[in-house]
Amino acid sequence: MYGTGLAKGLMLTLRHFVESYVDDVRYGFRKYHHSTDNFGIRQGTKTKGVITVQYPDEKIAVPERFRFVPFLIIEDEDHPTRAGKDWCTSCGICAKVCPPQCIWIVRGNDPDTGRPVPEPEAFFIDIDICMNCGFCAEYCPFDAIKMDHDYELASYDRTTHHIHDKERLSKPNSYWRSIAPTRAYDEMLVRGTWEHKDAAKEARRGAASARGSAPQPAAQTEAETASAPAAAAEAPAATSEATAASAEGATPWSEDEAKREERRRKALERKAKRAARRGQ
Amino acid sequence: MVAPALDPEVQTNSTTIEGAIDYLVSARPDAVSPDSRDGYEGIIVAAGQLLEIARMIRDDLGFDYLSSATAVDYLGEGDHMEMVYHAYRTSGGGALVFKAQTDREQAEIPSLTSVWRGADFQEREAWDLYGIRFAGHPNLKRILMWEGFHGHPMRKDWREAYYEEEQKPFDSRWPGGHVHRSEEKNVFGKNVAYPPDIDLGRLMDTSETAVYQSLGLGVDVERIMDKDGFETNELVVNMGPHHPSTHGVFRMVLTVDGETVTSLAPVMGYLHRNHEKIGERNTYLHNIPFTDRLDYISSMGNNHGYVLAVEQLMSLGRRYNEPTYRCEALRVMMVELSRIVNHLWAIGFWLNDIGAFFTPVLYFIQERERILDFFEAVAGSRMMCNYMRFGGLFGDLPERIKSVSNLTNDRVRDYNTMQFLTEMINERIPRTIDELELLLTQNEILIERSMGVGVLSRDDAINFSAAGPLLRGSGVAYDIRRAEPYSIYPELDFDVAVEDEGDMYARYRVRVTELRESVRILRQILPRLEATKGESIWADGKPGAYAPRVPLGEAYGRVENGKGELGYYIVSAGGRNGSMNPWRYHVRAPSFINLTPMGVMCHGHKVADIVGILGSIDIVLGETDR
Ligand code: SF4
Ligand code: SF4
């Protein structure tokens, strides 16, 4: 009969309408209340009816792999030997793999010898350009740059706020381990230690030279360390910070233009020299 | 492989590509020669005889479907321009690749629009971006850039006003990072160069004549307008560029006789950012997230086509490992899930276009949300998935789809991934498709509105290089997953959806069938995932390098995306020009080429049907304009 198709469709709409109230009744009209622990069910595969999330009174916590604007990992403040130190060694790989080229790194140099030190002097990311692809985090060999979960970055003035400098980018290691525990654990397995790769290497060297003396106390704060396969290699080194610490000084990102220019010129010179050496 | 030298008569029957090439070479040695460059395939045709040879390819050899026609600028590599054509048989099989070369300065090649009308927009694009003239083209106008644009931007020696460097990575990033905001280099008013002979006043001219005269509608606007306006019953109507009804910033100019459309010209390019030029500056790796932004509804499929093309090239070199079985299974699963997303979206917004405003589409979006939740947990992003890598993937499935509260008011979810997937595939998605059919398939209003509207005949569909549901809705059972299978599709059990009528309703039916077939494929993927649990997604167990070695040569990787055939034509200059960047990176965009028959399909219909017909083609402007 003409019109039956239409009527059936309307019945479906009616069913959806009724279903949109079922949850309200089921949760005693406290569907959106904090105390009802129903969010996972409401947003899951079994649910029918309304699935709307009442932002900002409720927000969907993002999954671990979610990626939004990178940040740099620095050592926790209570780390026994490396407190506040960058994990980044300014190797430049993230700047190379970044598709829109929004990462700028100034490699640090020892002021006395002029030799590069494994720590960036400055680090900038233009988050207006960043496409949140996650390549920097994926290809960083030191696990030093990670994708953040904080997507609430609106600001009134993008010209002053949207180039993140090193200060703004740096977040402690413990933050990364709190927002992405599973991934941090997997990365630890690959690295073989909860520590920074280099620090662990130093530690091994230190342990080797100190062989025969009393074993170093394991000063880790993490309980998980016990399960790490390379826990033995993690004894912290006491004296390996001398070179790196000397790079700490003036904040390069607040320098004037002339100084930046000068540094850039020097860096390019070094680069040209290296290229010439390679050419030979 | 060298085929035995047979009598040309016999070789006509040869169904292999090699046979076809041998036939052409032996029949017309004056015009055709095999392309013997390292890593290249197909034949090179003398430009003068191109039209003749193209007819032979279509009529004698049966390559009735011209998939892609694009240009390459070999500046410094022989200093010539080259048009590259990929022709297929709709009965299936590989491509006959043929090329025609021309001088860079006086670039001219005969137009193939008289053989395949599908070449129309693609040749206009080649003229626009490369400056190749196509003799005999009925309407050789710019298509992505505007008339009065200076130069042809895809030429290797063309530079934008805020040019930084030929290839990424740029030197100023490291070790002496010199931070600047990109606007500093891209100052408004200084970011466009005008040709010396252009009359800027004309660009400011808001009179009707200037706006419409370049469209080739054959209408004299003055004649229509100068009377009191009502004297003649022919009228020019401008639709768009406005978002909801034209699916993005897309514009159509039509002439109407009363309510009936007499001619229609699509106008595009409002979202053009020269994706391909960016792609040639990028390294191979950089391009993966850029492909996400083409057809942003199904980014997984875009990734897939691109990595397939690059993997084809990489497989020519040493030290290349095929993706593992688990990797392939995961790829197919992701692609099929995005096909479901795409078709739900396409049907939903098509309904919006014909007047069923937002009730059905919101039912479908609910399902889409669940699939995107899954993408987000696995790939890190809902739409810009950036999931596939050369020879592998970003990551395996996580054990659990889990979140950690971080912001205030964050609510946490935690599901077992495989259980989530199983419930989605076995219960939720099939239920939604059932509802969709209940709501629509027998709905009398929908049937009256869509049957017999926007008809594209079988022959036209093939000749216009239509792809995807638009082609299959016109009775051509051509699905790349079957016609030229890739990945693990050969071992999967599914049918190609096809309907004969060629109208809007047929395309709707094709999409519904494809939804069901996708679910069928996904159900076969689930046990395969269980069986390969623990297997690495990388052949040698560790992730691929960020600068893979891509040997010299060309490749055309194509996949059946939700919107049709998505192809990537990639030329690698190998070690010669910095092996990290492709020499040529071309996207055969189904949304773009499927618009070629738009004028034919709309002819004789009412104005109110135009938006519906556009919706039934299913385009995304990110891909149309590139
Ligand atoms: S790749 Fe990692 S270590 Fe290297 S510069 Fe970038 S953040 Fe630093
Ligand atoms: S997420 Fe991607 S675009 Fe953003 S800084 Fe990292 S590499 Fe660059």
C-alpha cells in the first residue's frame, strides 16, 4: 500500500525518540551526575538513545594515543641526579620529520670549547602550523618529545601565544607517565630502562668503573622499576653531569635579534664545514 | 617479459598488457616506442599521432576507461613536459600506461577529450598547473586557479611569493633554528604576482559579464540582462560557493529555462592549496599526514593508496620487506571501517540535500562516532588518522581502548579493544544498516524524489571516467578491489555492488549494498586478527626508517576508496635529486573527476534536483580542489 514505507520509517523515528529517554529513567534522572559511574556504558557499544556529552560539564577523557601539540620531556624535579634536565639531545630528527616544518631547534654549544652539547639551547614549535601528526614523537630516538592530551589551548592573542618556546613546551617525565601509562611502559621496555638512554649508558659506565666497591643503591622512585628487564643497569651516575650542566645559562629565547642572528650564523658555518668534510 | 613476435592480427586478441604493447609497437613503429627508462613502464607515443593511437587503444584493444591523465615536468632531467595516461579495461586487469612528450616552452599536445570525455577536467588541470596547451579541447580554461593567475604553479621553476626552499627539511630549522612566523614571509598584498598584461580592473569588475563570460556556457549575459530582466525566459543562476548545500566551497553556474536546467558548469578551486606542489617539496614520509587532508572523511583510505604507491617503488630496490599479514589485515579493516563511515555520511547528507533535514543523518553520525572513537584509540586521531607507514603501520591495536583523566571534568572510558570491535561489527553496524534501510529504501517520498533523476548512462559513465558508486550505479561492475586486487582482498569473500538504472536511487542502493559487503569483509577480518595475534606489524620486527630508500622509477597506486578510485602517481628521481622527496606526486581524485559528467546529469532537471544530484555523486572539496 502506498505510504507503508513512509509509516515504517516514522515508527523508527518514534522509537528513537522514546529511546532517548530510556537512559534518563534507567539512571534515575541522574544520567549526567558525577556520582553515577555510567560514562563508559553510556558511550559504549551497547548504548542506545542519546549519546551526547555535555561539554564542558563532562569531557571525554582522550585515549592514550591521542595526539595534540607536542611537549618536551624534562626530568622530574625530585630526580636524584638530573632534576629538571632535558631529555632532548637536540639531535634534530624531529625537525627533519616534521611535515610542515614548524620545529626550530638551536643546538647548544659548550661556551669554552665550542663543541655541541647534547641539550637544546632553544626549542620552538609554532602550534598554528603544527598538524598534530605525531611524527616528532614517533621518530625521536630519545623519547624526549611526546604528544600532549591537553586540547584546550584557545587564547586571545595568537601572535604572542602560539609559538611555544622551550619553557612552555617542557613538562616533567612524570606527567607523560600519568597521561599515557601503557605507552610509557612500552617505551621503557624498548629502551630497557626508565631512565634516559644516555643517563643509563653513563650509569653503566660508572658502575663498571666502580666495580668491586659497594653496589650503588637503586634510587628509583618507581615501583614498576622492579619489573623492568634492565633494572640492573639503572644505578644512577653521580658525576656525569659536568658538561651538560654548563649549558644552563641565559634564556636564549629572550635574547635580542642580533644575538640570535650571530648564533645562527655560527651554526650555519659549522654546518657548512661539516658538509665540506663530507664532500671530501 | 618479451612476448613472441606474432602477427598483429593475433595479438589484438591478446589480453595481457605486454601483448597490447607489442601490438601497438609492431602496428605503429613510427609513433609508438616502449618506455625503456629505468623503473618506467608502458609506451611513449609521438605527440602528433596521439589521437590516433588513443583511438586504437580504446577501440582495438578495449581499454575503454581512462583512469588518470596527468603531466610531469622533467626540468633538468631531459627538459621536457610529459603527459602520462593510465587506461584500463572495465573488464579488469592492469593499466596500459602511455605517454606523450612535448617541449617545455611550446608545450602542446592533442586533446583526448574526443576519445575519453573523462580527460576534460584533467587536461584543464594540466593546462592550469603546467601550461600545456591541448589542441582541440573544447574549453581550455584554468580550473583550479583563477583566470589572471601568473604562471603555471606546478612547473618546477615556478616559485611562490613566500618561497623558502626547494625541498624539505629546510635548512633554517636546525642546528641554528631561526624561528619566524609564516605570515612574516607571506604578507597580504605581496603574496600574489600578477602577469604583466593583466588588467587588474577586470578582477575588480563586478558586472555580470566578467563573472560569467569565462565559464564557457555559451550564454551572452549582456543579452539576457540588458532587457528589463523578464523579457527572455533564459536565466543564469549562480549556486554557491556556500558550505552546506554544495558540500563545501563549491560553485555551480547554471542556465535555466523556467525551472529547468539547460546547462551547468562547475566552478572549483576555492580550497586549492596546491597539495601536489607541497607534496613534491615534502619527503615521502611527510606526505602521509597530508593525504589525510584530501578526502577527510576517509583518511585511512587515502593513507592506503599512498603507501601502496610508494611501496611499489620501494619494492624495486633492495632491502624492502613486504608488510606482514597482520599489517595487511589491519589495513583492510581500517579501510573498510572508513568506507562505512564514508557511505553513512554520503547517504545522510544526500538526504539533507533532498530535504530530509538532519534526522536520518544524525542517526548515522552516532555510528560514525563509535568508529571514530576506535580510530582515535588506535591511530591517535579521529579524522586525521595518519595511520599507515611504508611497509607497516603506526602501531598495532592497543590492548584496551583506555583513557586517563587529565582535564577537569574528564570522564573515563575503558574497553577491551577486540570486544569493542566485535560488538561493533557484529551488532551495532548491521543494526544501523537495517534501520537505514527501514527508514529509506521503501520510503515513497525518497523513491519519487530520486528515481529517474540524475541519470548517467552506462557508456557515459565509462567514457567520463566516473568512479566508485557513480560508476557502479550505472551498471558497470568495476571495483578495484576485484578488478585489480591489492592487499588481501583476493582471499576475502565479497560481492561487487552494482545497479543498472544510473539514477540517484541506484547510487543509493549501491552504497547500501557496499555497507553490507563491508560488514561482511570485517567479519572475515576478525578471525584473522585473532589468528595473527602477537605477530609484528613490521616485517623485520622494528619500525621503518624515516627516510626510506625509494629507487628511481614511477608508480601508480590505486585503491577503491569510498568515493571511487583514488590513485597516486609518483615519480621518484632516485638518488639523483635527493632521494627523500618525490619528483612528481599526483593525486587522481575521484571527487574531482566525478564532477566531469555533472553537466550531463543535470541537463533537463529542475533546480531543486541539482543539489540532490551533487549529493548523490558524493564529493569532498578537500579532494576536489587539492
Ligand atoms: S628528535 Fe628528540 S632528541 Fe632529537 S631534537 Fe627532537 S626532541 Fe630532541
Ligand atoms: S606533531 Fe607533526 S607537525 Fe606537529 S611538531 Fe610534531 S612533527 Fe611537526
